[in-house]
Amino acid sequence: MPPLVLANYFVWYDLDSWDDCNISAGDRPLQPYSSDDPAAIARHVQMALGVGIDGFTVQWIAPGERTDRNFATLLAQSQGTDFRSTVVFQRHFWPGTNPTQANTVEAIRYVLERYGSHPNFLRLEGRPVLFFTDVGRVPRSGGSAVAAWAAIREQVDPARGSWWIAEGLDAGFLSVFDGLWVYNVTHATSPNDYVKATRWAANVRAWEQRTGQPKLWVATLMPGSDDARASCRQDVRLAAPPRVRAREDGAFYRATLAAALASQPDLLWINSFNEWVEGTYIEPGRLYGDFYLRLTRELVAAFKSGR
């Protein structure tokens, strides 16, 4: 695999979002924006390209919904560049949308058919790539989550013409998915989870060696985390203690990269470009200026040079 770097990207902000009670540490971007503004998306693409990021993974909810429309805008604003993006699929669990196995199948088909051949959609070895989060929350018919996904994939992609990457540590999902990645590598009860990256990667490699099926390990790095203010509003996340991990002037970001490199990943995933509620953003803001964007350039270069 080429040494690609992806960054988690959110496309559901409004101009008045930056005054909300749940924005991490009361910070805000240097240039507040609406995610519906094509110029803002174009600016973010250029920022990312400028530091060596190869594409975004967009938190995507459903066909025709706001995140879908803005994902289409992202692809349009990326044309003429090598920036290639994909979705983090969430149709199977999003509250208020009546998720079922049937509309999950429909939504995956929609993404692949509408976007899979777009020149700026992420492809590896000619196959479109999809990320899936919260795979344990899939609608099921009395069986396991793995069985539910097996039934879904058999309907959508029985010939394995695309890469499906699941979020989490349960290697059992590799019987259906083509790789694993971990969304958060720091938690309130385990702030240094990132040091386990090599162990997590070994589970993927062991499955690959045992079955002879190619599997991808996507390693995660983060600049820090602070969602202490998030509880002021209800959201889609499962209940968990506040996760506050100091950035330490970039030391934590560097440490997560070192752990990621030690795991010999196929791809690198940054959490995040602009998650302003969980406080993992590298987008320039009032508290840190553009320090973390500039540091990202250094860390990405280290990954791509093989150091």
C-alpha cells in the first residue's frame, strides 16, 4: 500500500455552532464557517494538502442527508487534485432514522454506485474504500453483529470488490471486513491506550496469515482530547466518562505517531481535522493557532519517509 494519511472530517457545522456550549474548551476556528459552504470545504482541502494529508474520512449518515450533500461537495472541491476521500458509514445506527438491515444495504449500495468511481473517491488497488464505525450497533435478526454484517455484505459486495474497514478491536469482524482501525486511542480509564497499537496490529496480521486473506491495519494518531463540555447537549455517542488528554505542546501527538509507526500500519488516520466537540482538531483555532497543523506536516513527513 502507498503510505497514505487520512484525517477525520466533519461536515455538519453551522455558523452559530461555534457559540454552542459543547465546543471543546470554548475554542473556535480562526475562520468560523458553515459546513455547507463550498469555499470552506475547498479551504480545508488546501490546508490538508499543504501538510501532506491525502484525504478525508467524512462522518456520513444517509443518502440525501446533509452529510451526503456535503460529501458530494467535498469531492467536487477536490477535483484537479490528488486528494481522495471516503465516508465513515453510520446509517446502520443513527438515531431517528429507523435503521434496518434493508436500508443499511441500500445506503452502502448508494455510496458505492454514486461515488465509488469518482476520481477523488478513495481507492486502493482499484477498489473503493469504506470505513464503518460502531459496527456492534448494526440491526440484527437475533444473531450476532458479525452475522448481520455478513448478511449485509453478501447482498452488497459478495465478490469483495471494495475494501470495508471496521472500527474496533474485535478481530472476529475480520471474517466480514477487510481491516480494522481504532477511533480513539485515549480514554478516561485508559489514557495511554495508544501504546497498544502494535498489539492491535498483530491481531490483524495473525488473521491475515492464518487465512491468507489480505487485511488492512489502519493506525490512529491524535493531538489530544477534551470533551469535558460535551455533556451539556445530548448526542449520538454512547455514554462514557469525559475524556480529557492534555496535548502537552505536541508531545502526545508525537507519542501517538511513534506508537503508530511501530505497528507498521498500511494507512495512517488522524483523529481529527475538525472534531471541535471532542477536542481532537488540528484545524487552526484561537487556543493553538496553526501549531498542530504545522506539526502535522512534520509527523506526516516522518511516516511517508519511513522513519
